[in-house]
Amino acid sequence: MERLYKVFGPQPAEEVRRLEQGADPADLVAEGATPAVVDVSFSVAEGETFVVMGLSGSGKSTLIRMLNGLLTPTSGHVHVDGTDITTMSARDLRTMRQQKMSMVFQHFALFPHRTVLDNVGYGLKIRGMGKDEIAERAREALSMVGLEGWEQRYPAQLSGGMRQRVGLARALAAHTDVLLMDEAFSALDPLIKREMQDQLLELNAKLGKTIVFITHDLNEAMRLGDRIAVMRAGRIVQIGDAEQILREPADDYVARFVQDVDRSRVLTAGAIADPSVPAPDGAEPVEATTPLRELFARIGGSGAVPVVGEDGKVIGVVTPQAVFTALSHQAEFEEA
């Protein structure tokens, strides 16, 4: 994605020109235009889960709809596997969505008069695939999301969490490399949302899909994202992994946004390990990926502990003071 703009209004191209020259988006709003996405650029690596996070009105849903051509950018380019989709015809865009990029919606988007199996296989039917192959792939996808035995039920017979699993299964049945997920779990209650997050993590560990996930839930973003983009008023104000955003917020807006995150679940031993501290003799090492929540109980009784990377080599040492400092950062911010 390269220098992407989306402006709604009577003269969008002119408004983009003004934005490029430094105009304040608030001035455009006062004049009746809506700059929904402003100068956004980023790339997503193969197999990465890239989370776009922002409050309502930040532009994140407009952004994801430009990724698969549901909305046409006012300016800028979107490349998928090296192809600029902003230059594609409507027919080529439909083919791209069928073969390369599936979408999971917030409100399930299921056909109430079709069975679960038919809902999952609908996209394959549109492709002209044979009935037997559709049924096989739909059943395979339903098995992935734990809905074996529900093939002949209808959406009204399912819970909200189950309907969302059907939506996910439909995307998986398409066998596309890219999944776009627009607030996919936000309509679910907290317990079901957590279960769906677990399932997505487990599935993608096996499947290796490239995922762009839209959410307004910071804890969800921190849990799912390999990297996170924070949006505000149409712009991306910071991109980084969960630890980077927690430890080095780009500005006061991001700092306020992350102040209520449970740092003990997000920060890891590797993030605070100090390579200049000598490893204590006889201390049992911990892995770099160990969350501070787990480390905190252990380190209190044993003092400093060495931290090892994937290769088993010591990358640094975590001291009780380092853990205390990392976990107290939030309290310091709130007192400031």
C-alpha cells in the first residue's frame, strides 16, 4: 500500500491535493469533505498477522475495503503479489477476491435461508466449482473451526460465536492466501471473543495465512498482531509490535491509548533482558518469550535470571528491578 488516500466529498481529488500540500483535515471537514484515509503506506509480509487498530471514525474500515477493491482509493496504490489492484477492472477484482483474498465481516454476512454447509461453500459455487468438491472443501473448513455435525443447520439455529465460525470457515474454504478480517470478533461477548482469538491463533499457526485484522480493541490487537498499526483521524501514527508500542509510544495519543493494557501479559523477558548484566551462577534460564506475568512470580524468589533465545544462548539477564520498572510504567504515566 503506497500513499493511499480516500476522501469523500464533491471534489475528492482537489481535497487530496490540498492535503498533500499540508492542509489540516479539520478544515476539509468544516467545508463538507470527509478525509477518511490520509497518506497511508505500509506493507504486510507473507504469513504475517497485521492488525490495524483505532477508535470509531479513525478510518480503519475504509482502509480495509480499499485493500480488496470494495472501495476505490481517491489516490494511491494497493499492490497484491506485485499487482496494482487499483488499475484492475471490476471483473479482475472479483477474480482476485475469489482466488487471493477472502474477507470475514463483523456481522457474519450469512444467508439465512441457506444451510451452514451451503453458506460456507457459496463462494466456491460462484466460482463454478463442482458440487462434490464444494461439499468436500466446505466440510474441511467447518472441521477446522470445530463445527462438524452442524452442516445442515441454518444460521438462526446457531449462537453468535458459531455464526462467526461459519464466516471464518467460508473464508478458509476459499483457500486464499490473504484473509481480511473487519472487526470480526467485536460483536461477540468477551468469553466467545477470547475463544475465537485462540482459534484464529491456532489455525494460523498451521495454515500460515497472511491476515489483515481490523479492531478497536487494544488487548485484541496486542494478542493477535505480529505488528500493529495505530490509526487516528485517517492517518497511521505508529507501526510496531506490541512491545514496541507499549514501551515506546510514538506520541501522547498512543501513550493514552495503551495505558490500560495489561503489560504483564504483553511484555516478555526478552524485551527487558539486559545483555550487560553477567548471568548468575546456577540460575535456571527462561525463554525470551516468557510473559512478565509468569516471570514475576518466579523472579521474586530467585533473583536475577538469564534469558535465552531460540538457539538456547543467553541474550541477557532480567533483574527484579527491571521487572518492577516495566510493570510500573503504566502507573507512572497515570500519575504524570
